[in-house]
Amino acid sequence: MYQTESLGNVFSSEISARPVLYSIHSLRQLRLKMRKKYTKLSVKRILSRSRLQLIMAISFPDSEYDQVCRELENPQVEGWEFFTESHGVTIYRLYNEESGLYQYKIYGTLSDVTPDVCAEVYMDLEYRKVWDSYVKELYEKDMDGQKVIYWNVNFPFPLWNRDYVYLRELREMEQYGKRIWAVLAKSIECSSFPEKSGVVRVDDYITYCALTTDGKGGSKAFMKYYDNPKGMIPKWLINWGAKTGVPQFLTTMQAACRGYPDYKKSKSVQKNV
């Protein structure tokens, strides 16, 4: 039984029945057909919307949610290399020959934070601006019922900042006799978020995360992560950063979860003033 963030009615009357079936060829045919009926601006808007709808329709199938939830009970690490273990966090990695980088699987626990709070903190973009010092800019934009997120990340001098445009979805479900919160995110191309001068656009990014109770008042967590920051950053530095940065991120997020009730209380007070 799935509960999903509402996507709304994203299909226009011109592209209604089967958005997944549209290929680049069919979009071109649609362009020619609609030029007879609509202005150039209208055609551009409809085609842009159809491309986004195509991405949304195939972004996160049920099978991907099933896989990420399965990792909590039965880690799938065959073919993966053990990387490191620190502060209750175990990390495996898999080499990507095309990029020369690794994707990572992270298994760990957050000892005194419940999974529902973890999921809420993870999804709260405004709160992330408070607890994550690497955030320069972070917001979401509604694109015909689908929330697309823009994220600009501070990189240390002399490196340029990186930015991301991605879809993200939360599902809350029952699996293996437990309540599980799963969050899937992946980068997309979207003309509504043009690239910025002096910022490197990361267009190859995924984060899959699953949370459930550890049975002791805390959370059991799994995360699959891949990110190609591009540019002139040495590969060894990127891979070294993963070794230290992931455990540090989880520690920081755990502290953010502890402080979340006070944050929500202060926001409530501000609204009532």
C-alpha cells in the first residue's frame, strides 16, 4: 500500500492518453501538427511540458521502491567493494568505468531519532538551509503538479559551486511487516532552470534512501548515492571526500533531527506573531 506525494493532474488535453509512449520523433510530429493551431510560444510551452511529463511518468517505478526497501532487510552488496566503516556506518562502493568515480551504498543507524522525523527533516528544504552550511540556494518549483528542486552547493575556494536540478518523491509504505519511508531523487534536464555563469551543473546524480525503525527508538537507514561533479576536481579527492563526508553528513543530519521539534515550534510562533 503506497502513499505518494501528490503529482497532480500533469497531463494536458493535447498529450493525455499515453505520455510514456512519446518518443523524440512523436514530439517532432506533434510540433508540426500544433503549429497550425497554436502560436509559437504556446507550442514551446506544451512541448516543454510534454518532455517533463515523459520524465515524470518513468522516473520512479514501483520496482525501484521495492529494491531500496529490500536493502534494509537484505543488503545487496554482491559485486560491490567494502569501502569503510565508521561511527556505525558501513559503506560499499562500485566503480563506474565511464566516469572514473564510484557509486556508494551506505548502511547505518541513527540511534535516537525515529524514521518519520528523519524523513520529514530530509524532505524539509527550508530547514535544510538552517542545518546544512553547504547550501547556497535551495528551492522547489511546481511544474504542472510535479515539484522540481533546484540546489546550489557551496564548494571551497578555488572550486566553482555545483548546482543540481532534480525530481524527488517520498513514499510511505508497509514492507516486511514494517513501516518504511523511501525517498528517491534523480537529476533531470529542465529549461526552467538555466545554467548559471560560474556554477557547474551536475547532470548525473541519484540518491535513493530508505528509513525504518531499528526497534530501539531509533532509525535504520540505507542510502544509495552517485554524483559526478565534473570539472577539474581530482578523482582521488572526490572518492576520499565520500569516505569522510558521508559519515559526517549522517552525524550532522542526526543532530538536525534532534533539533527539529524546536525548529517547528519556533516557526509556529513566528506565524502566530
